Amino acid sequence: MESLPTSQDDPRLQGWYHTVELGNGLVSKGIFDHRSVIDNYGIPASLKGKTVLEIATGDGFFAFEMERRGAEKVVAVDVPSIGACDWMPRMRTRLGDASNNRSWPAHFRMAHAMRGSSVEYRPASVYDLSPYTVGTFDVVFCGSLLLHLQNPLGALAAIRSITNEMLIIETAVDPAFEATPDQPLMSFGYPAPEKEAGEGNSYWVFSTCAFQKMLAYADFPVTVPQGVFLLPPSGPWGQAIVAYTDEPAHQTWTGTT
Ligand SMILES: C[S@@+](CC[C@H](N)C(=O)[O-])C[C@H]1O[C@@H](n2cnc3c(N)ncnc32)[C@H](O)[C@@H]1O
């Protein structure tokens, strides 16, 4: 492996998706710094003895956080390049060579080496997750992915097939929808102007009710919303839901057995 950054002004620490603490006081400069909102996700304080899968890990902020919380094993998956995301065909053609961009696996590798991490990285799409491809995990984490998928319900079914106990899942929500909390609402499309339809690679903004209903369809009968929050520095709005595979799992995790 090539040499690793040793000072904060190393240009390789610029242009990340996640702000990641890399050790020796070095921190990547991410578009999103989740450190101030980490408590909004409902991640258990201790994951001691648990196996964890993180889906759509990006630069790895959450996978490293799961490792820090004592998980016995953490596996992180993401698609191998930007071209493997769910683009509409016309946008995929337009991407051309840019579709080979692999910045996040490179950032993940750098953070992994700098932190001395044991997280296992595998290239995989959420749609291909199954007990046969990755095995099953006590805890599954998936942040800011559903909004980018053409088939979020199919993805949830794949996620359910590899979740033993708990899924922690966050996606974009519209706070305006919360005025009618019993309505399973969703809006379609990137929520800001686009020069070309579909270039934002964002399809859905849910209400919390719709998000919970989709999880119920995917066989997560117990869902606990954690509260709408603004992803720093300036959005979008997100909601994390802790979903359980059954009532006994819920009771075990909340200590109500
Ligand atoms: C908005 S980023 C979210 C990163 C991180 N999960 C978080 O919450 O900060 C979306 C991530 O989803 C990944 N992704 C897109 N399509 C995917 C798919 N079909 N399967 C797995 N990951 C995917 C992208 O590569 C990217 O890392």
C-alpha cells in the first residue's frame, strides 16, 4: 500500500463523503460530518458480541463507529463504483467514464489502514444480499440509501433476509408530511431543481408513516422511529428507524423481557 497521510494538509484528506477520525489527530474533510448527529440513529451504546453488517458504507464512518462500539465482527458493503448505483439509462449513458469513479472504496481503504481497523469490506449491491452471499447478521445498519434506489421495497426484503435481530435504517423524510402522521406519504424526485431529470440520483422522500409501513411489508413487525433530524451541515432531513425482526428481539434489546 502507498504511504498514508501524516499531516492534516495532505490533499488526500480532502473531498471525502464522510468526515472520519483517522487517528493521530487527522480527520478527513467530508461533505457530511455525522459526529454531531450520531445519537439520532438509535445505535446501541454497546454492540459487544454482535455481528454487524453495514450496507452502503461509503467512506465507512458508520462501520468504524460500529467497530468502536465493540461489535465482534463488522462487514461493510457498497457497490464498487458510481456506475453501479441505480441511474436511469439516459443518465448512465451520460456518466460515461465517470461511471468508473471509485473514490469511496479508496477512502474506505485509507481510513481502514489509518485506524488499524478490522472491518471487512466487500463490494456488493443491496439487491444481492442474501444468507448465501454474505451470511446473516445480528445487527444491520443502512444509512441514506433507500432514497437512491429504484426499488426500495425489494431492497428491504433483501435486507430482511440477512437480519437476525435489529435493523437501523435512515433515509430522507419530509417534515411537512409529519403534520398528518397516519398518512403513508411519499414524494418523488430530487427535492431541488435538476438540469437533467434524474441527475440527482434521488427518487423518494418518505413520511415516517410510509417508511414504517414499508418496513412492515418487508417483515419487520416492530419499528421505532428515532425522530426527524437535519443531516449536517444543511440537510436533507432524515429519520432513522430501529426495526426488529420480531417482538422477542425487540424485548431483548430494550431489556423488557
Ligand atoms: C448518500 S451515500 C450514504 C453513505 C452512508 N451510508 C451514510 O449514511 O452516510 C449513498 C451510498 O449508497 C451506496 N449505494 C448506492 N446504490 C447502492 C446499492 N445498490 N447497494 C449498495 N450500496 C449502494 C453509494 O455507493 C453510497 O456509498
